[in-house]
Amino acid sequence: MTRFARVLATVSVAAVAAVGFAPSAFGQDDGATERSDLNFIVVSHGQASDPFWSVVQQGVAQAAEDMGVNAEYQAPTAAGLDVTAMAQLIDAAVATEPDGLVVSVPDASALGPSIEAAVEAGIPVVTMNSGSDVAAELGALTHVGQTEYEAGFGGGERMAEAGVTNALCVNQEVGNTALDQRCEGFTDAMTEAGGTVEVLAVELADPTGSQQRIEAALTEDDTIDGILTLGPTGAAPALAALEASGAAETVQIGTFDLSPEVLEAIRDGEMLFAIDQQQYLQGYLPIVLLTLNATNLNTIANEVLQTGPGFVTQETAERVISLSEAGTR
């Protein structure tokens, strides 16, 4: 994580209020754009009803309040990855001529033309969550998130250190480039350590079917001793599969991203770790950056403003649980 990200990550709303920062303290003068007139649109591939994306939306809402601007969070209505609907949302957003656009980029080939059209129309764009490898070439000001391959590699290193030699990488959105990169990094790290990995595709919208697929994989290969899931919607079925199959004592499990269930499993010793990309910052920081760009012509020199990866383990889970209850982790 860059120094700038660390600084912003440690500034709480209470701290801002305590030192008396008003919106003008962030760069607006009497002749600048009125913040209350600024309208930003966030288009993500994940619905706010999802436990991960609800935290992103919380970050967006809090940043809009703190900055004194307007921000609207949008996503396709259907569960699962729908890049066609997402491209339509981006196109519709561009047509309204917002002051800035925040987008996740799970599929650059499908979404690239819509994002480039926004840039060509003079709309500042910040990408977040997925798309770190393509943000610059699409014309985004910066990307806020983690580099997915490296995060997966770190997960593989931790799994190997825990003694795992034959693992599953459970992917709930095959075709989402960011998730595919996580499995690639995980596989490469495990391979370097002498282990093996099989990618198991499951359906995001079908937790029961996902659990059954994981159980079947464990039954078919009793040498599997590790599972990495790529999000809470994959972790919950995996935990249930381990319990139902009686493999919880012999199979280690880790996941990407946080949820109350994930954090409780880590606290109770049922899960090794969660890779934390701090999705609250992925919602919060783009609104701050777009506000400063609009009012003070500020830009970030980094192509990627890294919010992760970090690792939540049994030693830190209890504290993070209290933050999760507030909707910010």
C-alpha cells in the first residue's frame, strides 16, 4: 500500500470532525466548483445486497457525506456477473454527464469501450476493485484496489506454509478476470512449493449447489487438504461442505474478503485466514479523489492505489469483527 493510501486509511470521520475540517479544507476556494453541485456515479459488478459490496457502498455513501457531494451506487440487478448489463449502466451514466465515474472492471474486453467513451467525453474515471492491470490503458485517473495475482500468490504461500499440498481454488465467478488472476497466483505459489491446485467452478447464486460440488470434489479426491475460496459467497458453502463431509479436521481453508461468518470462522480456528482488500476504501477513496480532481485539479501519480492485500488471522479477527458490525470492514 502506498504512503498516501495508508494516510487516508487512518483518517476517521471522527478525526476529521475533531480538527474542524470543513469541505473547503480539502481544496475548495470561493471560486471553485460548489461541492453540492458535483454528481458522481459508481457502477460496480456487485449488488449492494452482497455482504462484500454492501461495504463498498457504505464507503461510497460516507465519502459523499464527508466531501459534501452527490454519489449514486449502481449495479446490475441480477446476481452473478452480467457485463452486458453493466456496460449498459455505464453508457447510461455517461449520457447524464456526471462529474466523475467510478467503475469496477471484471471484464475489460466487454466494458472497455464504454469506459473509453466516458474518458473521451471528458468524464474523469477512477476504476476500483477489479481492473488494476487495464485501468491506465483505458484512461482512468488511477485504480483503487489490490493487484489480484499477487494477492492470490500470497494466499498460496500461506497455505503451503500451513502444510497444504493439494488444494482447490473455488471460483464463484469464472470469467471475472480478477478472480481468475487470484487462482493463477494461488496456483503458482502452491506449485513453487511443490503442491498442486485444481480450480473448481461454482455458481454465485446457488450456495446449495456450490456446497454439493465442493463435497463431491472432496469425496472424489481424499488427498485434498486445502481450499481457497475467492469471496464470502464461496466461503460459506465451503465451510458447510467441510462440516457435512467430516473433513473440517483434515482440510485447511482460507478465503478472500470478509463477512461476519468468515470472521467468526477465523476467530474460532475453523479458517486459516481471510485476504482483506479493504473494500470500504475502494468505495471511499475514489469519491475523495474525484472530488479533489474536480475542485483542486489533484491527481494521483500511482497507476494503482493499493488497498491490499492484508491478512486477517485468528490473532486479529475479534477486533475486525467489531468493525464489521459497523459495516466498514
